[in-house]
Amino acid sequence: MPDAFEKEMLERFVSGRDVPCPGCGYSLRDLRTDRCPECGDGLELRVNLAEQKLGVFIACVVGLSVGLGFNSTVLIWTGVVRIFGGYHLGLKEVSPPLISTVVLGGCLWALLLRRRWFRQRRVLFKVGLVASAWAASALSAVMFFLVV
């Protein structure tokens, strides 16, 4: 719950301005409370970045997701073939995609949780992480095709 000063600043900000509610889009012009009258969501005044630079972060997320998706698909396919096709793949064939799924999934999960940490790194470090993510995804596919 915002204190009286924050509530007053919010009221002054929307006074005479057509500011849409971030939840429902309702115009908050001349609002006198800290809740949207349309959807009932609480409102607060805050400072945001004018331009978020997400390109490198998204490239890293996509790089990890490509490998995770490939390996997950291989594991699902392996399960379907084992159940319905009668062809049994051994541990040798299943290990690379299983290990890659765990590693890439863990890296993706950590990256999504530590987004602020990622944003605070230098550009060269971030580019290195992006290259590593894509290389790990490519390597996991190569390992699978070499084993199978």
C-alpha cells in the first residue's frame, strides 16, 4: 500500500493527463485513488528505463531454447518409439540428449532468474554468453547425431 506522499504524486501525475491503466487500458485522467476504477488493480508511480536493451538477452535465451527444444523433442521421440515402435534405444543413445536437456534447461532457468545480473555485465561478456549458448545447443545436436 503506497504512503500518502506516493498517493499524492500519483494523483498529481494523472491530473489532466490521459494515462491508460497498465492492466485494462482505462483512462486514469483525474483519478483520486490508487486503484483503477475499471479493473480494481492497485496503481503506483515508478521510474522505468526509457529503452530496455533486450537484444543480447533474447539472443541468449533463444540460443539455449533451441538446444533445449531439440533435445526435448529427441527424448519425446525416443519414448514414443520405445513404447509404440518396439525399437529400444540404449543408454548410449539416450544419454547425450538427456544430459543436454538438463544442462541447457538449468542454464536457461538460471538466466531467466538472473536477468538483472545479465544486464549489468559488460557487452563483451554478454556476447560471449550468447556465443556459448548457441555453441552448447549446436554441440548437443552434434553429439546426438554422432552417437546415433
